[in-house]
Amino acid sequence: MAKILLAEDEKNVSLLYQTELEAEGHEVLVAYDGIAAIEAARENRPDLVIVDIRLDNQMDGLELLSRLLAENKALPVIINTGYSQYRDNFMTWGAEAYVLKSADLGPLKKAIANALQREQVQPTVPDRRVGLAPSEQTPASA
């Protein structure tokens, strides 16, 4: 399945999400603050990131979203928060989905499935830079 990075400062919530998502076959990496999430994203190249808006005093989820997308525009990021008032904030518009926290993880799991499905459907464009032989043109370098 997918490698998912979870940026969540509440340890009980992160443990629940990790357990549920791993039971569905995903590999789940957990970061408890924004700085750790950026480092984990750079080192592990997740397929998807789940971000809580309220993380810590150093960096909130909106700044984390912005920094993750600045480094990789194609990275699907899902905002998962208990705060509905941020839904209309333009800073959240870059997210793949905005899901309110609930005891029912169904909406989050559905948002994850939808985001991963969209990633698989998008065609890969080969690198057509001048001077590269066809064998050197890889989808990853596009």
C-alpha cells in the first residue's frame, strides 16, 4: 500500500491513526511536530501526508502544509483537524482534503483512498530534456 506521514502532536491520536492505517496495509511514519515532519518527508519520501493544524509553537499545520508543498507540489496532503473554522482559510486550499477529526475514521480513510487513487491515475511524463538518451529519461526526473 502507501507510505503515509502523520504529523500529529497528540500521542494517543497518532497511535490510534497509526494502528488503524497499518491494519489497512499502509506504512505509517509519525512526526510529533512540524520540524520533525519536514525532516521525515525529506528522508522518507511519503506517498501522502496527514497534517493536524495545531502542532506546536514552532510551526503550525498551515505553515507545514505550505513548506511541504513548496518542496513537492505533487505531494498529497490531507488536513485532519478538530477546527472547522480553518476550512475557508485560503492557506488550506493547497490540501488534497480537509477532514474534521472524529471517533469515526471513515472520512479520513476515504480521503486517503481518494488521494492515493488520484496519484495513481495521473500519467507520468517522461523527461524530454535535450541531450538525454531515451534510457536516461526517467519518470522520476520529470
